[in-house]
Amino acid sequence: MGKILVTGATGHLGSAVVDNLLERIPVADIVALARDTEKAKALTAKGVAVIAADYDNYDSLVSAFRGIEKLYFVSSSDIVNRLAQHQNVVNAAMEAGVKHIIYTSAQRKLEDGSSAIAFVADAHWKTDQMIKDSGLEFTILKHGLYSDILPMFMGPDVINSGTIFLPAGSGSSSYVSRSDLAKAASIILTNAGHEGKIYEFGGKESVSFHDIAELLSELSGKKIQYVSPSQEDFVIQLQNFGVAAQDIEGLATFCAAIAQGEFDSPSFDLEKILGGEPQTVREFLKTSYGL
């Protein structure tokens, strides 16, 4: 097997993928990409080779990708510049002779600009197409919403407050844990047969915040209610609590997309790759809230 390079290796997902790879292949076959190598000390301590490169610096990417067989491409978190950065990554992979690119895309229902989350999702479907047109072997992993965002959305004190207050209506999402996505990625990266595949990596079941309130009630023994305010009331309430405007906008926008059903795409693909049951939302909530 040739070398595998993981981009975004100091982030939550990238670092988890590296850890999973370390359980499967020799450390000498793993390369980690980081913008700031100072943040990669935990990786170097494990013997992982770390290369400094930046999605905005095309030449640094070409240099980093030379000699790489498989590239695990974590999507950029820079929403404004994301598509141009992704073009840099794909072009650099082509120039450097990368054999196979594995991209962390996203589940979505709408690609016509009408999604509440179009400013994020559009770059994903455009990158998917860019990769398909590149001539490289590819695998596209369409990630569902992370279960890991639920405590961020609901707050750490939701059990004591007794209320989930989010403008997500009755929308359901097929949540999936970041840890399961990382494990699945390591399996795909270390096995053949995934070339040309597009996987829907959502959970097996979709749940709404009504469902999540019931799960938290069951797990905690306390009555947890779900209140879905209007977008306007939600924004005003969070402003009154002193929440930063950027955070309010992000929460409100994602909740609007959830209400649209944008992330309601349950699938058995993840279970098939893992060879076992993915973590359920119930299991995630139990662990996350110590219930």
C-alpha cells in the first residue's frame, strides 16, 4: 500500500481518522497535513509525519501531495473561500499524481440554491462534480449532520433547563457521530473496492427535536420539552442572552435547513462499511450528557 495523506489532521475529524489509521497500517504509511505544525505535536509524538501546507497555497499542496497514493480530503471550514480552496486541492492532487481522492462531502436535498444552507452546501456539490471531472479515482463521503453538534445546539444545561429552544420545526435529520465517520474513513482508505463510489453517510434513522426531547426525558427521568420559536423570536432571545451575532446566524440557518428536511437522508451505507451498528442518537446523548 502507498502512502495515505490526511488533510485537516489537527481538527476533530482529521485527527480521529489518523488515530484509526494507526490501528490499521504502519505509521510510516501515514502523512498528516496541517497549516500550523505547532498544533500537530500530538501527531508527531505518535511518529506521524506532518507536512505544512495551506489550501490557499497551491504550490505547498503540490509539494505535500507528491508520492501520495490516497488523499483524504477534509472540506475547508473557510466558507467564503471554500470553493477556490477546493479547486486548489483537486488541481494539486492531479498535478502531484495522487491516485485516489476521498472527499468529505455533505448530505443535502437541494442543489438549486433554495436551501437555507446553500451558502455551505453549494460548495460541496460543486466540489463533488469537480472531483468527478478530474479523472482521479474518487470516493465521495456525503456526511450527515454530526451528532456532536447536538450539545452545541441545545446547550450543556438542557437537562436542568428542561427545554430545547430551537427554530427547527418538525424537521428530522439522520445524525451520525464523528467517531463513526472517522472509523469508516479508515476502513475505506485501507481497503480496495471503494473507487467511484458515493456513500450516503447518514444515520439509519432520522430524528426530530421532538424525538430528541423524548429521548432526553427518558434518559434523564425529567420532562424535557421542545419549543420551536419563529426565526425572529429565536434571534431576539439569543441576542438578549448576549450570544454573538455570528453564532446566532449559524444556529438559525442550520435550524432552518433542518426544518426544510435538508438533512433527512437515512442510509445503511455507514453500517455496511463499519460492519456493525453505528452509534445511535440515543447512545450519543447518553454519553454526551452523562445519563
